[in-house]
Amino acid sequence: MKFEIEYSTIGSVAGPLVVVDKVKNAKYNEVVRIKLGNGETRLGQVLETSDKHAVVQVFGPTDGISVDKTTVSFLGETFEIGVSETMLGRIFDGQGRPRDGGAEVVPDKRMDINGSPINPASREKPSDFIETGISAIDGLDTLVRGQKLPLFSASGLPHNELTAQITRQANVKNSTEGFAIVFAGIGINYDDSAYFIDEFRKTGALKRTVAFINLADDPSIERILTPRIALTTAEYLAYEKGMHVLVILNDMTNYAEALRELASAREEVPGRRGYPGYMYTDLASLYERAGIVKGKKGSITQLDVVTMPSDDVTHPIPDLTGYITEGQIYLSRDLVNKGIYPPIQPIGSLSRLMNNGIGSGKTREDHSGVANQLYTFYSKSLDVKSLSAIVGAEALSDSDKLYLKFGEEFENRFLRQGFYERRSIEDTLNIGWELLSMMQEGELTRIKKDHVAKYYKRQGKEEGHGAKKAEEAPAHSGKEERKRSK
């Protein structure tokens, strides 16, 4: 039996924090109930304790809390959320309360939102391919089941559209287990919230999705809860129900800003750019909840959106995220300016676990070679483009002009993709070979010879080049894109 201890000894209120004096035996992360003079109640959580007082963060506004008419009850338990498989297809707020007009969830069990660390010895090596249906990811920066991969974006770039498309299209290839999405919108505005909810509903993606929406005008302290509640729900679906779960956290920059606000209210000594010195540890406590546990059928994969302030990749949030996670995917403003969607820039993007999840029996035996060769040729085309800006296109050699043409075709046929166009990994690799066939066969030095012999498309007798065919190949029509997406 749990006993509540009630105190009416509030000493001060500072921002989202309430200091309660003369508290005995309070515990870190303990949940408290705050009762205002008008009978209204709010929840809070203990952040700091001592022999003299307890510092409580309030999940909600602190207006109306007075030192003489408000009582604080310590509940003797940590913050928990009731979880159930019936949460699939539902939309909740940042504290796990229904915001879709549906009934309260009848939980199968209650779980601590802080989770518990996964013993490194019990982790399984990620080795299965997650197909997002997007060529730039599947072909070049493959997402692997159990991986944590951040999406580095910036203001004005279409990361919302991209995450909505991934939510709709993603699945684990060659798997019989169920697949689910847990989506957490952290500090997003009303327009973005309406966009995600409408997109999930009209495309049917909501059926396999649990969505948690924390709005920009919700108490910022709620942003500390939202990703933890989302990950706890994912852990239940993965490890209790045996599902493969993709968790999308959008946007971790808003989470870090809330962390800085809380640290400032506690008058902590600031670190880089005012963020708390423990931000690395705090972010790791979220990112490291991804993985595969030995003996469990399910898995948790994370795709974390990080918007870089002022497009600065050295900013503390993307910088620390890069140290913890296993690669990164960059969205490019230059590609956006060219009208290319999704604007994923291969140069600089990396999936460190890619080689674990591709190859024969997983994607296709030629996947690694095709990815390496496409990357090499595209990198060369960018070098030639820079050179042509200096000396002029007329001064380029025939070989350089072909690389320049390759770069244009690569951006327009491989990177460019319709919002409702879903490409299988076979489609992606076939497009890759069509592009590689523009070049002389002898230049394909990153691909095994037997794969070249099997997939390389020889183009007539014009010195082994396929540029003419590539120019004449019709672009995919919108009708064909919609047909593939179905």
C-alpha cells in the first residue's frame, strides 16, 4: 500500500520549479501531486532533494501556485505510463493523455518512463535491413534494424515531409513479425501537428502508429517527458509484444532547449552555449534505448530529427548527437534550391551499420558495390562542377563533361523522388545501374567483376558510354509514381 505525504510548506516558485521546504525522505524522480487553492491539481516530479527541501518541476504552468494556499503530495512512485497494444492507431499529448477524442487507454501494465539500461552483453548485433522506400536512404545510407540514426536538418527544410513519408512507407524486409511506428512530435507548432495527424490518417499510416504530440505552446517542461513516454511505449511493443518498432523523435533540438531552460531555472553552471554540462549523458539516456535484446523477438530503431541552429553542424546538439549515434543523414539547402525532394545530400551522410544490413539475402548481392561506385562518381561530378565554375564548361575534357552529366542525372533520377513514390530496394539498385551504365565499364572499379558482368548495361558501340541512352530515357510520370506507391 502506497502512502501519500502532503506538505503545505512551499518556499518559492521559480519558473517551472517549486521548492518545497521541510521535506523528509523524498526521492529523485518521485511523482508529486500539486493541489491549488481552487481545487485544481497538477503533476510534478522531484528533481533535487536535500535534508531541507525538495525541488519539484511542474508538468504544466505554475500560475496560480501560491506559497500559502497550495499543497504538495509526494506519491512515493516514479512517473509511469499505462501501455497497451490498443494504443496503436491513437494520438496522445506529450504526457500520454488522449488528444484524439478517444477513451482513456485500459493498460495491460504500467511502466516507468525512464526505462532501464540495456546490458551491453545482452545486445544483439543489428543486421537486418529496414526499407524506407526512399532511394537516397535505402541505397546509400541504409537504416538497419536496431540502429539509431539522426536526420540533420535546418529551418525551412522538409524534414516533416520526409518523416511523414518514412512513417507511411517503412517496413522490415523479409520479416514475419509485426511492424509499428512510434512518432513523437516534440515542441511542434499547430500547423505541423495538423499536417502529421492529417497525413497519418488519410494514408492509413495511423493504423500501425502511436503518436505523441507535444505542442510548442504546451509547457516546455513537458518536452522532457514526451520522448521518454514514446520510448517506453516502444519498449512495450518491442519486448512484450515482439514487434519491430521504428521510433521517430521530431525534433530533438526542442528537447535540448527545454533541458537548457530547466537547467537555467535551477541556476546550474552552464556549459557550451548555455546548455547543461550533462546534456551528453541526458541525450545518451534516450538514444541508447534503441537496440535488439538477445532472446527478444522485437527491436527498437530510432530516427531522430535534429534541426541545426543557423545550419551549424558544430552546434552542441548535433555535435553531441553525432558522438552517440551511428551515423547521420544530412538534408541539403542547395538541393532544396534546385527543387529536389528529398534533399538528402550523400556527401557527408553516413550509416555506420549499413554493411551489417545489406548484401545477399538481405537486399541484393551488388548493393555495397553500387553504393560505393555511385558515391565515388557523384563526388567526382561535384569536383568537376566546381572546376567548371572557374574555367568554364568549354574547357572541360570529354571525360569531365560526362561526369558533369552523371551528377545531373544522379540528382534528378536517383535522389529526386515523389512524395508518394515508394521504391523497393530492387528499384533503387536498378536505377543505380542505369546511371552507372553511362560510364565506361572499365571505370567501375568499386564493384566486383561478376556483378558488373551481370548488371552492367552496355550501350551500343559508342566507346562503351551510355550517356545517349540516359538522355533519351523518359522521366517517370506522376501516374507511374502513384502506381508504384500503391
